Amino acid sequence: MDLGIGEVARRVGVRTSAVRYYESRGLIAPEGRKGGKRVYGQEAVERMALITFAKELGFSLDEIRTLLTGFAPDTPAGARWSKLAAKKLEELDAAALRIEIMRAALQRISRCGCNDLDQCAHAIASKRCR
């Protein structure tokens, strides 16, 4: 199946620039050229879908590269996802904790009784406002 870059992008729901970008990063590759233009197969569409899915889950480009090429070739997909997901879940737990701390602090400062910012700064510096 010979697909142009625009068709790959359309099938995955991304811009052609995304296809070019991931190609330049070595994550997908055209099958060849026809008439001087890159042509891709169904594998490129599926690989782009996988990359897009991983990005939506918050995985970085380096993490996606690890998913695709950072394991022995015979490593099952589940083992790859599991290793990366465990680390991502730890990051999410830490982010959730930070959000809760920020929420509590924002709720406290929304009830600030200081007359001016100098008084507020003094309360913060003396740790009476935290």
C-alpha cells in the first residue's frame, strides 16, 4: 500500500508536519519514494497511531523512543508498556500530591485577611500564612 504523507496524516488525525517530525526523529520511516515523494505503508499509519496514543498519555519523545527501540526486540509489548507506565504512574502520583498542596494553599490565600501585601509578605515569611 503506497500512502502519501498527507494520507498518513489524515488517517492518524495529525498534521503532515508531525509525520515529518517523527520521521526526522527516526520513529517512522517511508517505504520508499515514488515520483520523488515519500510513500508509506500501513505500518507507518499504525506506528503514528501508537506514537499519538503514547503522547496523549503524557509520554515524552524519549520515553516513546524507549518504548519502540529501548528493549530487546523479543520483549512483549505488555512488558514494555508496564515498565514505562510504572514510572509514569509515579510521576502522576507526585503531580497529584503537588496539586493538592497547591489547592489547599490557594484556598487559604483566598481567605487572606491582610490589609496590604507587606503584611501578607510578613505573614508568609514568618510562616503564619502557610
